[in-house]
Amino acid sequence: MTEPLQPRPGSVVFEEQELAEEELWSDDSGEDHAGWFCVATDRFPCPAAGCTFVAEFMTAVHLILVWEQRDDPNLLWHAQRAKEVGRNPRIVSYQPSFGPSASYYAWEAAGRPVHGVRRPA
């Protein structure tokens, strides 16, 4: 039996590295995450200095993280962490009307960035 992946801390993406969300999360396969699962939480502000984004779901780079299976060990681990910090987590079926999404595993493969800052044009 294969052991589940162990969660790891994310990393901060600094302005000098300029992260363009559309480029990082573009989905060439046209995959739709409707019906996948995400973690709804009480509203909480983005912790990045000066950022006004307020989340209602577990996010990374301001995108809702989604998992294909409701009992995915990483989904359950993240929901438990949200509970431990008082965010009242609820596992729900993701709907595109919630906002843009990213697969948890695509986010992990991208190096687990937590916040992207665009340079002014």
C-alpha cells in the first residue's frame, strides 16, 4: 500500500518573480472542475501586505483549490488545518460560479505558490 503524500509548507512568490495567474493556471486540456470538491470556510482576508482579496474557500494564488475526490487525504488534511485555526471548514462540491479554480495537484506541481503579485503595466 502506498503511503499518502505528506503536506508541505508553501512558498511566497515575490514581486520580482512576477506571477501571472492566467499563465500559471492555464488549462490546455479544457478540464472543468465542476463537481470536484473544495473547502468552503468563513471569510478571511489574504495575509499578504496591502492585498484586499477576501477568500471564502481554501485558496492559493487567489484561486480555489479543488480535489477530484471528496476523501482525498490532502483535502482532509487542509480542512483539518482550517478547523484548527477557527475557519469553520465545510467540504462542498465546487461550482464554477464560486470563482476561478486550480487543481491542488497542479498547484503543488507549480511549487505551491501562495500569492502572486503583478507589476503595474
